[in-house]
Amino acid sequence: MAVELKDLAPLLLRKERAGGDVDPAVLTNVLRDGQAANERRKHLVGLIERHPVLSDRDMMFRNHTERYEFGLKKVSHFVQFLKDQNIVDRNEQGIMYAALGEPLCIDVHNSMFIPTLENQGDDEQRAKWLPLARTYKILGAYAQTELGHGSNVQGIETVATYDKATQEFIIDSPTLTSRKWWPGGLGKTANHAIVHARLFLDGKDVGVQAFLVQIRSMEDHQPLPGIEVGDIGPKLGFNAIDNGYCAFHKIRVPRENMMMRYAKVLPDGTFVKPKSDKLVYLTMVHVRANLVENFALTMAKAATITTRFSAARIQGRTPDNKGEFQVLDYQNQQHKLFPFIAISYAAKFAARDMMARHDAAVEIVKSGNGDFAAKLATLHAVSSGLKAWLAEKVSDGVESCRRLCGGHGFTQSGNLAHLFNEIVGANTFEGTFDVLVQQHARYLLKALSGAKTLDDSEPATRFLAKFKVLCDPKLRCSGPASEAFGDLNLLVEAFEVRAARVLLALAKQMKATNNDGNACMVLMSRVSTAHAELMLLEALANGVSSFPPGREQHSVAQLCSLFGAWLVTQSIGDFRQHDYLSSSQVDLVRDQLVCLLPIVRKNCVLLTDAWDFSDFELGSTIGRYDGDIYRALMKRAADEPLNKTQVPDGYEKYLKPLIQSDL
Amino acid sequence: MAVELKDLAPLLLRKERAGGDVDPAVLTNVLRDGQAANERRKHLVGLIERHPVLSDRDMMFRNHTERYEFGLKKVSHFVQFLKDQNIVDRNEQGIMYAALGEPLCIDVHNSMFIPTLENQGDDEQRAKWLPLARTYKILGAYAQTELGHGSNVQGIETVATYDKATQEFIIDSPTLTSRKWWPGGLGKTANHAIVHARLFLDGKDVGVQAFLVQIRSMEDHQPLPGIEVGDIGPKLGFNAIDNGYCAFHKIRVPRENMMMRYAKVLPDGTFVKPKSDKLVYLTMVHVRANLVENFALTMAKAATITTRFSAARIQGRTPDNKGEFQVLDYQNQQHKLFPFIAISYAAKFAARDMMARHDAAVEIVKSGNGDFAAKLATLHAVSSGLKAWLAEKVSDGVESCRRLCGGHGFTQSGNLAHLFNEIVGANTFEGTFDVLVQQHARYLLKALSGAKTLDDSEPATRFLAKFKVLCDPKLRCSGPASEAFGDLNLLVEAFEVRAARVLLALAKQMKATNNDGNACMVLMSRVSTAHAELMLLEALANGVSSFPPGREQHSVAQLCSLFGAWLVTQSIGDFRQHDYLSSSQVDLVRDQLVCLLPIVRKNCVLLTDAWDFSDFELGSTIGRYDGDIYRALMKRAADEPLNKTQVPDGYEKYLKPLIQSDL
């Protein structure tokens, strides 16, 4: 018996797969946007996997300095490799970049610096700088955040003063807290930066503007005179990136270096105000949709690793004492893990929906027919809530997955800690939870009050059309038995009721506090959460129909039922408001959730296999497709630098005297 | 205005302190066990702070290998320093060790190896090995966990076979998964280990026993023949420790190396079964009490850092547009942060209570009068639930604190990420959540069924005495208005009702499933959580009276009210079962919680100052006592090795070709 154990893990995972009744390839086609796209994606990831430098996954052995320096090597190879392989499509470049497993110092150059030039530069500026930026002749940072100011951009203290005589801006960091702090690539890599500064014209503050500032010499990379620049030190994640600081001591840039597409400063110092730019929503929605897609993929990776580990790992005698439980057998493991599989699916469909609507808006803009702005504004507002919810739940979910893998989840080679470190920053960047839920809740309030005309075809606010019915305190949920709470229509209605009632409470509280947003902030968070969960449940419920009828579709529908029931159990107080759900109906929901666990378990490995991540993409000893996790752990431990010698370096100096001397 | 900003942070923190009306020194006396103990503690921490090597806090710049190697240096200095300073008391050594800021490779030698010799060695074994171990002549690991088995100790696969002819045990690792995996200090440091192996005598399995095994040469530290040993690689935390693996290839140890205090093997191979050892609970309760104390201190550190940062940091215009909000002004910030201050206080009182009861039991053992075993068994069982709850909530709380500090929380120099990494492992070691909540819930079931005689003086199970009343579905909470939900007696009763009802539901479900524990596991978790929260709320409510009457006592009572109200809002479903709380009473609880936020805010900085951590202990740029956080961030960034040169090492090789060549 004991001897066989060594091969039990792969066997158990195979057995688990064999026990399912869905074809993961059918699921993959939907999750990965069709077979052709998926094959191409795998080809591109394979190119990275087979590259001698770009396939490196040894970041866990390196400190921040070493990761940055190895990252430079990767950047150099990556740029060359894209050229050699003639990969010019941005999406394809993005797939290969993601396959590197960690963001590098050119991240912000590509994701923020170039797009800023594209979107905020005028024709002349774009003609001048874009070719240089796109070929990495100039390397740019995006310097907005300061030591003292992050999300409140209007509070930034860097100053730009226009000198009519020389037609130059004088950029200055007048205070301790005004130095730029955090921008990725600013510390050691970038030789230029888009710098946000408060512009003064003839002593008059005309608001925050963006300037292209050269910060290092193009000859020898030394900081230019008047510029203090460096790295802010190690962080929780992104340690291959040189997040930096920078202070400006009255340095001068030509007038032409202010981004002039919207606001302008004429040579004589006249300020031309920008026209309102509704197109800005397009960019923001695009960024959000990509972020939501990233949440889906990160959650999917963590769920895949943890599901496989839970199937392959045994721990704890069965009651008959004849064998050991697979960790996946435990009710608690299923109860904690399966909602994360559901979140990955729900986020995927939400991302797809956002991207489709973004693309539709682009078409409208191109054709010039129709009003895209209102729709995109709604989409942007509600996506704030989605982003806030997913950033928190996916980060927490990855960390929960790590804990569900016990001790082996604690090793870096399992890769769950790394996934967490790289995603958890999303709680802070692109808007913190508190800022986003306010935007979201305030938008819903406006929509409710009729300040915005409701559009019946807008799914996100459809529940407002029946607001009165939903808020009627006499309304009761109709679910008569536990199975009823697996019904998607019943669940969606329950979430509509909940979202409507919390919103009504907020509207009342805002009135009672004279619109004191801060006094209503806890309630705003609840409103945003309630609506985000409604949207995600609907996204997954609608997503079910994208699978061909059959077992696969049925299996995703079951996952969706589990998602809905689980969400209810997480916020029972809301659903019990005015007894919409009765005390005994709550028990039924809990029963239904527990009933669904073994049903979802039947296909849980296949539902995660369906994401079709390669072992290289997962980068996890304990999440291997073949379940050979123990050999993988040993193999990876052999790579630890401490194991290069039998006796550690400090032995002679520190250990030997301790052991052999008299203390 | 802008220029003044540079000094605003310290000013705001001072202002916040000045706005409070409690004397933190009065609180400190209670939290830190009296003035004398606190002064001594500060003196001991000061010794570390002033030591040139032991004060090192540069771990964030190091990878695992470097941290281990610098750790060896620290170990060598630490041992010498204790001797030089003549610090012999274990508690005092513990205080100084904790002040090092990270556990080192001798951690397990002191916390597990020596205690095992003390508790499981017979007189001869102790006389032989303890003097060597205590003077670090032998360095030990505690090798229980294997690659394939963690919490299920009965499943371990390492084998010991007794060879009568030579009176030796043959220790062997027969399978891949049988190699020891995880033990701290085993990888590169230890030359001996307590090895747990399944013992076979004449082919008969007599269960898992502990053996002292030499693994490295005392001459040159090389692994002994037949031993494969090494480091398992980088982990989420504890990277100064060489957690190791070890495989035994039929190595031989003398019969005398089995721990013989309880079970014995005679020279002829006869097995002498151990007598039941109730004293084992003493050790376990002691370990748990220390762990709970550690949860309290870690939560307190994170809450201190975050409260100070929230007071010193401004972000976001006030509605009148005249200034900026302190982050602490935001309702959401208060709502998320203040419960963590309450948890630190509650855990402190729970730990003190456990330690007092442990000490009382030691007295009973010494005097030989009275039955300590039943009480300690209860204490051990309920402490499982406390440990499970606190491990999860404190880890999550530290991470929440980190997110509450925005971008600056993401830098390592804020120290919140490090605190998280060092505490989150407690979710796994000393019993995972799932194992512990089952122990806890099963104990309560037994107590309920009368299998255990209830002791009225046992506070943890006092609620069972009025079980029927509490479970009466007609019972309603009496709270008429929101202030009622600040009343500690009312809150405690509500938590008793909740704990009783969930336990009743579990008892029914166990019956319905024929005692299938796994089928009831989700409910067991709820039972354990409900009872743990009752115990913690009571611990804090009782702790209030340890403060002298006056503003300080009042202030802690307010914190306790907030804790209770907050806990209710986290599990409304339980409290609404059978409408014990009505829908409108839940609204009252929420109102009360929001009302308490500004009240607790008034003293929140002082409530955390009261822990009296030095800046050295907090090790945080953003949690400084004086609020000078921005200068601290800059100063720490200057220590980043990348900043030693203006131009990074990889420039000539990787960046320059990229910038200057034609791509």
C-alpha cells in the first residue's frame, strides 16, 4: 500500500477527470473565443515557452534588484523576438507578454506612455514622438501619482509655469510630497516621461496638464541636470519593474511638449480650453474590459491549480478507515473552491460583454451614426462597480485558493503566492474600492432619480424599470423548496430585489443627510456590491446559452446556480430585508448550495481544464495537468541556490563556532 | 498652501492625538501587563534596536538565499548577545527574539526540538541531550510533516524497523511522498532531527513514534551517509528559515534514540504502550495561548500602522472644496479599520485568559490537588475554534489594513506585507481551519448531548445551560432602538442565541446524516465561528473591567460595542434565524455601528498608541509615531541597492542597444 502511494497523485487526478461527463474542448471553444483563436494563442505562448531566456521562471529566487536586472535582459530579448517572429498585432504581442509570467519595466511604456501620446498628442506631436516611442528610441514613463497624492489627481502639486519669453514651461517640484512616486519604469529605465503638473499661466492656475519631459541623457542615460530620479524600493508585487520617484528642480521644456490635442497653450501664453471629449470613455472602457478579462484569467489559473491539487492530494482517513480522503472530497473544500470557478466564468462573460459593447461603440464612432456616448457612460459607471468587486474578490479568491492547498500552497513553486502578488495591486490602481463604489452608486442614484433617461435596451439598469415592484415590502420570494433556488430566473429576480432595496435605502439616506456622500459611504458600498453581483450573475446566466445545448451547457448552468446560491448565503441580511426571503427559505438556499457541491464536483476538474492553460502558463508545481505534483515539488526544490552546496556558505563563519565552541 | 503640505502629515497626526480624551499610558498598563513589565519589555527591545547586526531590517532587499545567510549571522550574534547580557529567562529571550522582526533558522530548535526532548525524553535521554541542545552543540529540527502528509500524522510513511540483533532502529523513506518536507531548520542548519516514523516490531505496526536522528556530521556538517537533505526553496514567508526536505535510506540509530518517556521499546523488541498522558494538553494550551497573543500583537501592529497613516494622509477634496479629507475621515475607512483595533484588544484578553487558566492548571498539577484535565480539555477544544477564527481574521485583517493604506501599503517599507507573510502561515500550521472547526464543533456537540458533564464555572460552555431558552423560536431580541445595540449584555445574549441555534441545527443535521461529519462540515464551520465570536466578544466585554473606571474604560467599552455590532452585520443571516432579530432591528444594528464610528474615531490613534510599539518594532515607514511618513519613505528608498548607481547595471548590455540601435 505505502509503496503505491508514490504514484497515487497522478492516478487520482486521472480518475477525477474520468468521472466527469463533459468534453472540456467544447467548453474551451467558448471560453477561448473559438478553436482557431485558441490554437493561435497556444502557438504564441509556445514560442515564449521554447525561448531560452523568455521562458525563465526563476523570479522566485531573485530579490528586487536581481529581478529588475534580469527583466532588462528579458525586455531586450522580447523586443528582438517580436521583430524576428514578425508579431505586429497588439493583441498577439499582449498574449506573448502575458506569457512572460511577470510584468517588466517596459510595461507602462506600452500601456500608458504610447497611448497617451496617441490620444492626447496633436498631429504634429504624434508624428514626432510616436515613431521614436514605438521603436523604443525613447522609453517613457507615465508620471502622475505623487508621494502625497494618488487617486486625487486634482491635488497634485508639481507645478508648470509658462515663460513667455523663451516659450518654455518650467517644471518644478515645490514640496516634499510633490515628487513623483510610483510610476512604473521611471526609476531606472525611462529616459522620458509624461509628467502631470498644475499649469500656471501669468500666475493663473489653469488645472492639471500633461507634459513630455526628457529625464535622462540619450547618450549615457545619466539623469539630466535638475532631475533627481531613482527606484522606490521593493514592493509586494511587480518587482521586475523599477517603480520610481522623480523630483524636478525648475527644469525647462519647450512649449511644444505639452500634450496639445485638447487643451492648448498658444505661444503668447493664451490658454485654449479643451472641448469636452466623450471619446475618453472609449479608452477607459477598453482598459476596464481588459482588466476584467485579466481578473477572469487569474481567478481561472488559481482555481485550476487548486482544483487539480485538491483532486491529487489525499489527507485524512475516511470513516471506514480503509483509505484517505482526497482533499476534494471535503465539503468545506468544495464549498470554498467552487465559487471561484464560477467567478472565473462570470468574469469572462462580463469582460466579453464589455468588449463587445466597446467595439460596437467604435463602429458607431467610425460610421458617425448614432449616439454612443450615453451608453458608454453607463457602461463606464457600472464597470466601476464590477472592477471594485472583482479586484477584491479575485485577490481574496486567489489567496483563499492558496490556503486551500495547505502547506504546499505556501511554497513559491506552487505559484499561487505570485499570482496573488501580481493581481492584488488592482485593488489600488485604476481606482480604489472606495472611489469606485461611490461612482457606481452615484450613477445608479442619478439613473433612479430620472436625471438620466433610462434605456430599456441597457441591461445594467433594466431593474430600475420595475423598481417600485421590486421595492414593495410585501413582495415575497416564491421559492417553495430548495431546488427552486437553483433556478436562474428566480435567483436573478432575488438579486434585482436586493439591488433595488439597497438602492432605495441609499436614496433615503442621501436625502436625510442632505446628500452627504461620506455619511452614506458604507451604504454606497452595499449598493455597488449588490448591483455588481446582479450583473455578474446575469453575465454568467446569459453566458450559459453560448455553450451548445447538451451536457456542457448543463454543467455551466449548474455552476451558475451554485454561484447564485453562494452569493445569497454571503449577504443573507440583504435578501431577508422586509422578509423577501423568509427564515426557512434561507435554510432552503443553504440546502441547495450543499446539494450542488457534489454535482459541480463531478465536472470540476474538467471545468477548469476547459481554460486550457498549459503547465508553462500556470507555472505551478502543484497544479500540473498530469497530477505529478510531488516529483515536481522535489525537482523545483533542487533549483534553490542554497542546494548548490551541501554545506551552506555561512557554516565556517557562523554555524561551526556555535556548534563547536563552548557557550 | 502647497509649500506647507510638506509638514502637514506630522501635524495631522498630532492633531488627531490631541482630539482624543484618553491617556494611552493607562491603557498600556493593562494591555502590557503593568508598567514594570512594559518597561522591561521596552528595555529588551531597545537592546536589539541598538545592536549593530541584530537591528538589521534589510530583509526586504534580500532573496531567500541571502536572507538565510544573513540569518545565520544574526543567529550567531543573537546567541552570543543573550549570553553577554545574561538574559536567561525564556520569556525575556522570546521578547528579544520577536524584536528581530523575522524568525530565524534556530526557531524550531528552540520552539519544538528542545521541548520535545523535555517532554518526551526519559530522564536518561534528557540528561544526555538537553545540555547539548541548550548550548547549541546539537542543532535540531522537528521532522514530522512529509511531502504527502501534513495534518494527518497517522498517515505518515517514514518507517522505523527494530533490529533486535544490533538493538537499532532502521529508519527508511520507502516512497516518494514519504520524504520529510517542510521542517524549519532541517534544510541546511540542523545536524539532528526528531524524526516521526511508523514503528514496526517483528513486522507489527505499533504506530508513529519519535526518534532522535543525527543527520549531519559534527565535524564538517556534511550530510551523513544514507541521508539526502536540502532546502525546499522560497516560500511566502519565513524566508530566513531553511525549511527542508530529508530522505532516509535505511539508516541506523541506537534503540536509545527513540523518545521513551511514554511508549518504550525494550532491548528484546517488546513494546510498552504509553499510559494516557493528560499533561499533553498543558503544552498544547500553552502553545495556543502564545499563538493567540501573537495574533493580538500582529493585529495591533497592523492597526497601529494603518490608523496613523490614515490620520496623517490626506486624499480627496472636502465638499466645501477648501481642503482635503484625512483618509481617516472617510466612513468606509473607519468602518473597515476600527473592527481590527477591536480584534487586537479582544484577542489580547482571550490570550490572557487562556494563559491564566493554563497557569492555574500547572499549579494544580504541582500541588496534586484537583482535576485539571477536564477543564484543560475544554479549553483546548474551544481554543481550536479561537485559533481557526483568529488565524483567518487576523491574516485577512492585516491584508485589509495594507489595502487601506493604498499605494504606500504596497511598498515593502510599509511593513504590512511582511507582517502578513509572517502571520498567514498560522492558517496552516498548528491545525488548518477545517480540522480545527471540526474539533471545536464536535466538542460542543458532545457537551450538548451530555456526554461531557457541564461545569457551570466554565465560561466557554455556559450558554449551553440555557440552551432551550436560547433556541426557542419564539424568543425575540428586545432591542427597541439603535442605542440598545451598543449594550454589551444585549449583544452577548444575541451571540449566545446565535451560537445555540446554529449548534442545534448541527445536532439535527448530524442525526439526519447518521453522524456523517463530512456532510455537515459547512455547518460545523458556522458553529465554530458562532461560538468563537461569542467567546471573543465576552473576552473583550470582560476585559473592559480590567481598566480603571473612567474615560479609558469607557473608550474600550465603546470599542467593544462596535465590535459586537460589526460582528452582527457580518453574519446577519444567523441572527435573523427564526426572526430573533427583525428586519428593522438589523437596520438598527447597522445604524448603531455607523453611529459608533465617529465616537471610536475620537480616540482611535490613542487606542493604538496604547500598545506602545516603538517605531523599531513596527518597522514601518508609514506607521511612524511622529507621522513623518513621506520623509521616511524617501529615506528608505535611498537604501534600495538599485539606487547605488545612477545608471543600472544592465544599461550597456540591454538598454543602450535598444535605445540606440535601429529596430
